[in-house]
Amino acid sequence: MKVTIDNSYPVAAPADAAWKFLQDIKSVAACMPGAEITGQSDESHFEGKVKVKVGPVLAAFKGSIEVQGVDAGNKELVLLGKGTDARGTSSVSMRLTASIRETTNSQCELVGHSEVTVNGKMASFGGRMMDSVSKRILQQFADNFADSVIATGEGSVADEAAARVADAPKELNGLAIVWHLVADFFKRLLGRESRQA
């Protein structure tokens, strides 16, 4: 099953600062709750793991990240990530094209195009749910990315962003994501019923 996501996320920091941070793969990986770089074989190949907690159950994925392209002129980075869960029942791959686009003199946005392919047990969730889950995960990542870039600056705003980064969840909480999906479902359902009444 394949899910494609295109989105942009505001970053209250200069484009050059965001681009510099985007090229630091280890720091970028740390923006994803539960993700960790565990090794590096050369400038463009990394090994890592992601932990996902669903209630009391903790699932672990091991995989690799390959930097497939860096376009400094367009402030664009292309990554390919692949992973398999510890039991070998599910595998995930994601090709991500991320770029920094200036919006004003002091702000920018992170623009992402991702193609996520899921195989095995996880594919049984269905495309619609995987699309919603993927969007929520990317939103968490984008929020952490923006705070991390802002924290590299100076002043009280940077200090506040650094505090948010320190307080960010250290593992991906699948139960919280599912809860948001259920809540969104009921909001849509109740919205339809009130329009029909």
C-alpha cells in the first residue's frame, strides 16, 4: 500500500538557518519522536531505529536512511528511509523530498513531498487510516523541526523553543494518534448529522 503526502509547514526562522539545520541528518532524525540514528557508514548512509508505543505495547523498527540528493541552490534534500519491525511482520519505506522556501525576510516554510509504502501487517490498517496517521506523524515532526531551528537562534523566543524541544515526547505515541483519528471521525459524523437535521 502506498500513501503520497504533500504539505508545507511554517518555520518562524530565516530560510538559511532552516536549510543549515535540514542538512544535519542526525538532528533532523531527532525531530521525529521515537527516532534515533544509531550508526553512519559514510556521508550519505545512516542506520537507525524508531520506537512506536501503542498502549502498553512498544514496537521497534530498525532501518536505514540514504541521502539521495542535496540541491543547495534550491535548498532541497531527498532522503530514502527503509525499515522493518523486529518481528519481520511489517516493513515501511519512505522517499521524502524536503525543501526550505522563504516566505518573508525572517521566516520560511518546510515543504515536503513524501511517498510512503507499507507492507505486511501494518498495511491491513487501510489507505485512509495510514494517510491520516502519516499526516499526524509528519505534523509532529514539523513542529519539532520548527522549534529546533528556532532554538538555534538567540533571545527569549529561542529559549522558549528550546524548552519545547526538551519537553517533546521521546517516543511516538500510536495510541494518541489513533485517539485523534477517532475524535476526528466523530466530529465529521456529528457534523454531517447536524447538516442533515
